[in-house]
Amino acid sequence: MFKLNLEGIYNFLDWRNYAQTFAPQIKVIHQKLHQDQHLKEKYLGWL
């Protein structure tokens, strides 16, 4: 049980590091999508 809890904590820390690393890039992409309507429509078409 304790081992599983430790693994959960490590996974959470890894996720936080991932989010902190990529959040600025995602924010920039998000801003570009708002600025460029054509690019936004193209991106939404991929979803």
C-alpha cells in the first residue's frame, strides 16, 4: 500500500514537471490560434 502511494506521488511530481515544462509552449500556441483565425479553424479540424 505504501509503495503504491509513493508511486502515485512520484507520478504526480512527474506530471507537475511536465506541465511546468510545456505550459509556456501551450500558452504561446493558444495565443497564436486566437490571433490567426485560419490557423484556428485548421487546428480545430484536426480534433
